[in-house]
Amino acid sequence: MPKMHLAAHEPIVISLGGSLIVPNGGPDVHFLGAFRTFVLDLLKKGHKVVVVCGGGKTARHYIDAASSVLSSIEAEDLDWIGIHATRLNAHLLRTLFRSVAHPHVVKHPMRTPRHWREKVLIAAGWKPGWSTDYVASRIAGLLSVKHIVNASNIDGVFTADPRKDASAKMLKEVSWHDYRKMVGDAWNPGLSAPFDPVASKYCQRHGIAVAIIDGKNLKNMERLVRGDEFHGSLLA
């Protein structure tokens, strides 16, 4: 199994999939409570944490609603729907971490405070063409962080979609070169990929490694943060 060696001085940057925050009709209260406890434990150990929130089913429901009414919709409008869903989720997370979080949700990654007093920083989508994976990557770059935890509803990177192909195998370690050959270079609203292709290009260029893990398995995420072997995929 792979390992990720997080530097002691680095904030932990988590790209938190919206599928974990809002998996179906509403927020997953059980997961949110467990995730809050997980992050608070990290703070007790001296870490600072950045959480970049995805849109989840909220984004999907609204995008589907628009597409059901109109046969043709500009990609930019679909992107904005998704962006506002990420911001709603981010405000939910900031509320849950109110006592320890920076008071403002970061919506423009290049205006991320380099030195914030609080222990937690919550971020969301910025503008069309930028996924929250890309936002997390740009924040990591700005903060000189070389590792990102990509927590979503999948175990890792597979040779094929395991929900459709029983022979699909999980890849424990994948070079950026090989991964980018798998997912291509383009981003579009609603793209289903373990990590956004545009963000992947940025991470490859700036030497940022990304762990792809199942975010619901918080024990596994604890192992990752400790530098132990974890179940998932490491892109580097």
C-alpha cells in the first residue's frame, strides 16, 4: 500500500468531495459529525487544515433540473450552478467549525490568506472552468504545500470503472504522466474522474502529490496523515 509523507509544517489540504457532504437528498449528518471530530483531533495534534468543498448531489440536482427544462444550456451556466452548490456546502462546513475556522469562506484561491490565525480554512468553487480539485491545487501551490488529500466516495484510481467492470483493479501508485493519459486534459461540469485533469496538470508541473481515498473511511485517512500505509491511490 502507498504512503504519503506530509511535512510537519504543512497545512493539511483536503479536497472534500461533495458526494460525501450531500450524497443523496440532503447532507449526511452522520459523516459530517464524524469528519468534524476527525479534523478537531488533527488540530489537537498541532495541524492546520484546509477543506475545499465539492458540490455533491446538490449540484447534480440543480444541473439536472435546468437540463430538464431547457434542451440547450451554456456550459458556463451549468458550471455556475455547481459553483454555488460548493459554496452552500462550504458555508455548512464553516458553520460546523465556527469556533476554530477562519470567518470567511475562500472563494478566490489566489486570495487565500497565507497566514491565518485560526486552525481551519474552508474554501469553495471560484469560477467556470475551475473544479474544486483545481481550487485545492492552487491553494496548495500558494501555501507551498506538496500534498493533497482527495477524499471522495471511491477507494482510489482503477483500471476501469469498478461499478461496471468486475475485473477492474485499483492502482496503488500512478505517475502523473500515466494518470493524465487516462483522464485527458479537459474539464467540464459534471465530469466524473478521480481527480480533475486540469488540476492534475497543475500538480504535475508543481510537484504536488495527491492521495485518492474513500473519505468515509476516516481511520484510513488517519493512517495517511500519520505517514503510514493507507488504502487508496497515490498520484505523483
